[in-house]
Amino acid sequence: MFPQSEVSTSPPTRRVKLAPSLLACDFTRLGEELTRIRDADWAHVDVMDGLFVPNISFGLPILSAARRASPLPMDVHLMIERPERYLRDFAEAGADSLTVHVEATPHIHRAVGMIRELGKRAGVTLNPGTPLEAVRPVLPDVDLVLVMSVNPGFGGQKFIPQSVERVRTLRRWLDELGSAAEVQVDGGVTAHNARLLADAGATVLVAGSSIFGPDGPEAGIARLREAVT
């Protein structure tokens, strides 16, 4: 919980997009779940290889199926080693944006350049324990910076409060560059902390369990939308 004094009541200065994480949906009803989140802005697809993170999620076939089932932009987060090996495959499978980790490749500028050459939105991210300076050299070249507010690999984790200041710092750096890049946050995002993140400069919120909850994704999206409006 955040202290009451930290909870903002002023409206965010930028429109905030919502990106439900398909990792939390019911995969026996993928098409239906995608239809139920049609009021969101993007669909977030987490790809894990069991090497970069201690979990295996899904890959190209699921992305292809989601692409056929929904007109939502497919926002693909690659938690995989040497992601440049698969960028073209994910682009062809239906990704609209591809986000790679600075820790996963020694050639982050090359990976970002490859994504842009494929005509996709290029994103960069880093683990919560990695200093923000690691992404600073590539900020002029990206369309999106993802702040991981949990350690990547599993859904349903507790939000790391220090992530708010990381968002604020990244937004300041991007503003200094004159960049319109999105600042995205993924991990433990709820209606309670959504406004705080938006006021810090986040423009895309990824949420899994707080959207695909027991009362359905429509209600989860409505709660988050109200929180940042």
C-alpha cells in the first residue's frame, strides 16, 4: 500500500493507454478473452524462453492466433536471450511493437535498429535491479521504454514501489531529448497505483491479474480507466 500522501488526485498530463497482459487470460478461450478486452488500447504478449527468465510462456503460434482474433495492436515483450535471432519471426507473426531487454543482448542498438527496419515500434526494457543508465544510450532511438515494476518471469507479483521514481526519471530524460516515446510499466499495476504511475509520466500500463480478475476483464479495464482519467 502507498501512504495516503503519495496517492495523487490530480489528472495525469498525458493520456494513458491500457495494455492487458494475455499471460493472465484463459487460454482455453483466447479469442473470447481478446474480444472482452476490445476497449483496451493494446494487447500485451509476454514471451519467455526459460533461460533469460525462469519461466516458459508462449511464442509465435499464440501470437499468430491472437493477431487473427483481434484488431488490437500486439505489444510483444521478448524476455529471451539474444532476441535479435527472432525479431523478424515475431514481426511476421503479427507484432506491432517489439521490446527487448538490455541484459539479453550485447548489441542493443543493433536490435533496436532491426526492429525499426522491420517497420515496428521499437521498445527497450531492463530488470528492476539494473541501473537506469543502462538504457540511456539507446533512448534517442526507441519508441517505447518499459519499466519492469516486478522481476520478470511470473505474473501476480507485488509491485516494487521504487518503480515510480524510475518512471519519473525516464520521463525526464525523454523530455530532455524531445522524445515522444511511450513510458510503459509492467508488473503489479492496479487501480490503486495507476494514477501515481501516470502522474510520474507513464503512458502505457500493462496489467494482468488486475484486469483478468473474477469479475471479468471489462470491469478490470473500467477500474483502471477510471483511475487514470
